[in-house]
Amino acid sequence: MDQIFVGLGSSEIIDLASRIWLGKGKTGITSYGSYAPFSLAIRASGAELVRVAQRDFSFDLLAIADAALTHRETRLVYLANPNNPPEPRSVWPNYKNSCALSPPMFWWC
């Protein structure tokens, strides 16, 4: 690991990550029904917010990766794991496959 980022809690880190990596002309992605501060932080940064529909009350990682490819200025993808309360299973088994399909960016989980 090359870098470690420490904060006073998840809300601060979510906000700062958006301010660092996003801004006007950039895109942040999350899922409908996910942790609300993700969408708020993306909007507050001035970036375009893209929300992807869930599938069976879970993250559709392939759809998220597709959205990242469609929106070339994507710099940040927010996932909540577990996506409390509806995420009954881990997203990790499919995470590596989705990352391989998407352009280089920061995925926050």
C-alpha cells in the first residue's frame, strides 16, 4: 500500500474524497438506495452524480462498471458494504471483475 488516508470518521472521509478527486467536469457513481452521504458528497463537489439501479436489492457491479465506462470522466465510485440494511451478501466476489472492466479510478467501499 502506497498511501493511507486517515479521517475523523466515514462522513469526513467521504466528503474529502469527493472534494479531492471530483469537481466540475468529473463524475461520481453510486447506487440508488445506497448510503445517502455518497450522493450528497458527489453533488457538493460540483461533479455529475450518476446513480445506478440495484438488482435484487444488491449492487449491480457490472452495471456500475458499465456506467463508469460510459461516463469517461468518472473518478470515484462509492459502494457501501454491507449495504445496510438490504445487502444480504458481500459484493467482494464480483468486485475484482468489475474493477477490471472499468477505467482506472478510486473505488470506495
